[in-house]
Amino acid sequence: MHDELLFKLGQSIRYIRLKKEMSQEELGFKSSLSTNSISAIERGSYNFKIKTLYKIANSLGVNVEEILNCKF
């Protein structure tokens, strides 16, 4: 099932990660998530918790608001 909100959130995370020249593996390590989880989040196929969003934002060095308001 494709959820548009999860997809957009995942694409925002991917965009910021690539802008910072970070691999999925590196983001996963910094946020204590598996590379498979990062991949699923970026594809929008994993419904993750808000706590995970904060971990990812912290690992990317951005505020959660920047992920939510990302214009790409």
C-alpha cells in the first residue's frame, strides 16, 4: 500500500541525506537504524514512529521541521 504522506516524508529525508552526501548506511549507523529501515522509510513503505523521525533529523543535523517543510 502506498501512503502519499509517508512517501513525501521519505523523499524529504532522502533529499536532505543526499544533499549532505551521506549514504543510507551512514544515516542508519548514526540513527541506530538498519540500512533496510532507512531504505524502506525513503521509499515510503515503512510507517515509523515520531521518535524515529527525531533520531533521523538529529543524525542529519536538521530540525524535524526542515524535514516536514522540505521543498525539493
